[in-house]
Amino acid sequence: MSINYKEDNLISLHMATKFIDNEIIPYNRGRWSKDEHILFILGLKYFGKNFKSNQKLVKSRSLVQIRLHSQKYFKKIYKKNLK
């Protein structure tokens, strides 16, 4: 099965967007900004590990991105506490 460049871009665009009230909002990719991380921390404080609720604060990231960021964040804290 071969996917051409144009189809591949459409698939990538679809996977990197969310739809809210028929409006397309693209998700950010790459490094998290300071603002996104602060919203993430606030979400953890208020919602714990309920990532769906946290996504309501960090609207620029997908649920999977928030979960992965959480794993990396807790791993970093764990390593820091071992020292």
C-alpha cells in the first residue's frame, strides 16, 4: 500500500487537529511552551491525573500529548528526588 505525499499530509493534518463547533484548531507540536506547562501544572493541581479535564485547560495539546508530558514530568520529578 503506497500513500502519496499529498495523502500523507492530509493524514498528518487530520491527526494534528481537533474539531470544536465545526472549527478546526490545530494542536501544537514539539516543545511545550512555558504557558502550556503552567496550565498543565494547574490542571494536575485541580484535576489530578484526570487528563480529559486537564485538556480543557491546555487546549493547544491533545489528550495523548498531555498524558505523555505527564509521564515525562513525573519521571523527571522522581529522578530529582532520588538525588
